[in-house]
Amino acid sequence: MKRWTVLFLVAILTVPLFAQGSGPIYIGAVYPLSGSLAPIGTNCRRGIDFAVEEINSKGGVLGRQIEIIYGDSVGDPKTGMAEAERLITTKNVVALIGAYQSAVTNVVSEVAQRYKVPMITAISTADPITTRGYQYFFRLAPTNMMYLRDMIQYSYDVSQKFNLGYKTVGFITDNTLLGQESLKWGKYWAKEIGFTVVKEIQYSNNTVDLSSEVLTIKRANPDILVVDPYISDAILLTKTLHEQGFAPHIMIGKASGLIDPSFIPAVKDLATGITTALEWNTDIPKAQETNKRFMAKFNINMNGHSAETYTTIKVMAQAFKLAGSVDREKVRDTLATLVIDKKFSDGSPIILPYEMIDFENFTNEAGSHTNQNKYARITIGQIKNGKYVTVWPFDSAAEDPILSLKKIW
């Protein structure tokens, strides 16, 4: 099948006059805009709105402006499903993006598949959501398996490079689909690399007390603590670890709440030394100019979530251009064969920590994936002086990592 490859030299895309249409191109976006996850939903929205403003300022797509119609999932799968159906049936959106939590994206994508509406998730990482053979659903982000593989590899590489002898791992995750997946793949990769899993703990999402969980992990005393909390739980867990006086050598999280813009302000210096997977960071050279404009507009840096939602809108707009149409079938077919190599057709770079976007069908340890971005990857960052500093891969690190929380907490 012919593949659409977007190269730096592409400057103008010729679009048939009949495809130009009139009026806005409506895209539906389902995110948690109220409730406990509203700060994350707001941050995702910043990335979306920033991309739309950028595209529209350059004339839009196919001679038309893009307009986002939002649906508020409130962080609930049933509500998210209802909002997706509302956007499709009453607002006639051309495509969908969303929905942050994997459990919500799981059901929203079912709606998109049933109505044959192309959908991209920027962020949701649970592996099963791309193993159902859905032809209308696409994922930009790495999967949980990929995240946990790299998080465990980082921990091993640090131990080896600095001769630290770290051998044991403990897990604290919530009991959502995402948390279960993180625990599953964390244990898998820990055992594959030769670590010993000494304790695994799951708790109810959005809890009010983690004292017993922290006391249990303190008794197990793992060298490496792997966590995957949403924002309110991330704040609570960090404070509780300090209150109970437990510091592992490495505490590493799967982005989520640890990269939310409200996390560091909420816990302040208590965050120092915490390590997290990053889908993006301010010290990525190719993203500097975009982040400078983002900061000027919102008075806050981009993070992984806003960078991924920004990129998702750019990908969707590219698909509209290449399809020469906003017909749902044509857009779906174009996404399935789309390859973006380093830059979009307007010359702007892929600002994420990889060079290519390509939705492929392939099989790995997690199963057979459909329309998964094959080249998605992460970096690892550590919180130092209130900022995220890239510390891995070592060949692209801005600084060496703090080697043990026991020395600074």
C-alpha cells in the first residue's frame, strides 16, 4: 500500500477544490475537565488549544478553521462514553481525541469504532487498548509495556554504571486499568533484568490515606520503588513517604501525576530526587522554540501531556491535508498509512523525544497491536531544584542523576 511520507521539503500540499468545504472542521476532545483530575485535563486542553491556534493562524486546513468541541469525562468511563456519543451524534465531529485515563479511553474508543469515527489517543498507555483490532483507533503514546521496560532499564543502568548494587524492587500502584498494567509490566521487566520483587501494593484510586501502604513498603525496604499515581495520589504518596521516614534509593514513576504542573508546587522540596518517565521535557533542544511560545501564552511550561496533545492535533491536521478531505473514511485510511519523518509539512518539528510517527500493526510481549505508533519512546527525568532534568538515556542526559534518596530525604 502506498504510504504518505511527510518530509521537511514538503512545503505545499495541493488539495482539490471540492474538498475545501466551508465552515469549521469539528474535532471532539474528551478529557477530565472537572473533578479530581481537572488539573490534568486543563493541561491537556492547553496543548490542544495551542496547536489549533497555531494551525488556524496559518490559514487552517483545506481552507477551513479547526474548532474543538470538548466533552468532560469527569474521569469516569461511563460519562466519557456518553460524551463521545454526544459529540459524534449531535455535534457531527469529524474525529475524536482523548481521553487521558486508559479506562476512559478504552470505552471511548469503542464508541469511535462503532460509529466509524477516527480517534487518536495522545496519552493513554494501557497495552490492551490497541490489541483489540480496532481500525478507527490510533495511539500516539508509548504503551505501558514500553514505559515500564525503560523505567526498569534506567534503574538497572544506574546501578551498573555507578556500581551501586541495587537488586530489589517494590511497587505501589492504584487498582485502575493503568495501575494494574503498570504492576504487571513492572514485575515482568524486573524479573527479566534480574531484580527481585519484594513487595507489590495496590490501592483505591483517589484515596485519602496511604499510611498503611507506605508502612508496608517501608518494612519491605526495596532498593527501587516503582509508582504510578494520578495527581492527588502522587501528592499524598510523596508526603506520606516523608512523614513515615522511608526513602528508597530510587523512586521512579510512570509520568502520570508526577509530571502534572501542580505536583511540584504542592510538595515543594519533598519532590527532590524523584525520578519519572517523561514523554517530553523542557531541555529537549528541538522543542525550545515551541515551549517558549507556549510559556508566553499560558505562563507555564509544556509537559509531556500538553506536548502530546499538541502533537496529536498536528497529526490530525496533517491527515486532513493528505486526505484532501474530512471524510471520516478517508481520514482513517490516511492515518493508517501516515508517516511523519522529523517534521510536519509546515516545517515544524516533532517536539517529542523521537523522530518519526508511524501507526503500525505489530506484535510484541504485550500482544498484537493495531495502529500503535511504533517509534514512540520516553526519556527519564529527575526533579532537581524544582525542575525536571533529563538523566537518561545517558548519551542525551543533561546531568547525572542523584543516586540515592536515602542521602537527601
